[in-house]
Amino acid sequence: MRPSSRSDDVPPVELVAPDITPYRGDGPIPWVTTLEAAAPGPHVAITAVVHGNELAGAIALDWLFRRGVRPVRGRLSLAFANVAAYDRFDPRDPTASRWVEEDLNRLWDRATLAAPRRSVELERARALQPWVDRVDFLLDLHSMQSASPALTLAGLHAKGVRLAEATGTPSLIVTDAGHLSGRRLRDYGAFGRADGARAAILVECGQHWAHASAAMAIESAVRFLRATGAIAPDWAADAVDTAHPSPPARIEVTEAVTVRGRRFAFTADYRGLEVVPKRGTAIATDDDDPVLTPYDDCVLVMPSRRLWPGHTAVRLGRFVR
């Protein structure tokens, strides 16, 4: 199914998709480069272009490669996840290359990966799975449809919040349980369990094709690598300040609104992080049923333009004081 917006209001494409062909590599998994240090340490990884039309992550990985990044301990992997979709990106129709056949970021549970069903994205997820199983700390770089402030999706567990806080940017952390339509890479396997040290965060760097989203992707990547000890604390100090930012604010998502009918519409042009003051306020209709805020000061997190049955329309949350 071809992704599309709920309106013709498609933001301008300010970014240029970098040429990533030099990073295909000759290892066992194409488009995954793993670098190893002499000193022992964790396996740290950054993934980009899980969705093919999200350019900021590709720009950040290209920047790291061009800077000659190398781990000072353990292993560092840089991975371009859905290159088949990324190769189809066309700035004249920038929403069309999110995926080839299905969303790569809804396939990350073992039952789905082991099932006989086939698709371009499933085959890629199966190829990546043995590598992901060896990663200790993961940063998954994404971007958003609307010009909403950047945020980190840290999962439900304390270890994800700790990793997000140690990274320090973006300045907002969201804790949420994911989507009914399928499990994200960030929640796969040990990442999605409360126990153990292995953890993953997903950073939404800003609007897909805005200059600021690429800058945020680079900053988040550098700070993540510093936080995990993969690089020296002063690596790339000329580009990313070595001072740690103020502690991020946090939003706790209490529920995700999933589209059920065929005529879902928001009551206003919500772009993200709007605070609705009163409980019981209608923010949308799903066919003829109103969607109401469950409490006062309800925060609307990442309202979607892909309003198809079974997809998440918006997350509802509140600031953690």
C-alpha cells in the first residue's frame, strides 16, 4: 500500500538524500558496518532509514562515516535498514517511499519473523535479526510527518528512560507501549523487557525533510555514542557541545488511539504536543464516534496523517511532574 498524507499539505523537502552506496560493505549483512576496538565493551549500534523517506538518519550516519568515527571500546555498528525503500525516494513525491510492501518497523516480534509470509521488508528484517540479537545499546533514528518538536521514544521501562536521559537530546522523552499494528525495532527481544541491561531508544528528530531534523540526528547520534562510552567524551567537540544538556522533560503515554472505522478525522489541524485543557474534549471522530480526551491537560503526541484502519492515529499522554 502506498503511504499518503491526509491532506495535500506536504512540507517542502529541504534535505538532500546522501549517496550511501559506499556503505554497502562486504560483510555478511549488506548495509551494516561493524567496527571493533581493541578494548572490551558493549556492542553499540545506530540504525537509519527504517523508513525510506526519513532522510535525517542517513545524513547522520553519512556524517559519522565521513568524520572517521571509530569505537574506543567494544563494537560500533552503523546500519541502513530499508535501503530498498530509501533508493526509491523522490523529492517530488516524498511520502511515497516510506516502505516497499509494508512497514519495517512493525515486524519485530519473533513469531512474525519466523512466519512463512514474505515481503521485501520481512526479508530484510530476517536478515538483520541475527545482528540485532547481538546489539547491547541501540539508537534508532527517525523523523516525523509534521513540524513537531523532536522527542525520544524510550519505551515503558526504566532502562530506556535512563539511556534517553544519558543521551540528553532531544529535550523531551516520551514513554509509550508502541502500536497495536506491530512491534517496533526499539521493542524487539531483550530491548522490550524490563530486566537485563540491553536497551534501545528511538529518536524522532523533527519533520522528515527539515534542515533541523538532520542537525538533531547528528547531535543525538554523537551524544548517544558518548553516553554509551563508544567514543571519547570530546569526540566531535567542534560540532556537538561536550556540556550535558538540561534534563529532558517527560511525557507518559497512557493510551494510543487506533483507527477503527473508515472515516477518521481530527477536529483540528493538530501537529503534535498540543495540550488539551479539559477532560472529555473531542479531538477526532472515528466514523460517527467521538474520540475524547481521558483527562485534563492531555498531550497529543505525534498525530498521524496515515489514518487507515488498524494504524495509530495519535498517542495520548501527560507530563510527568
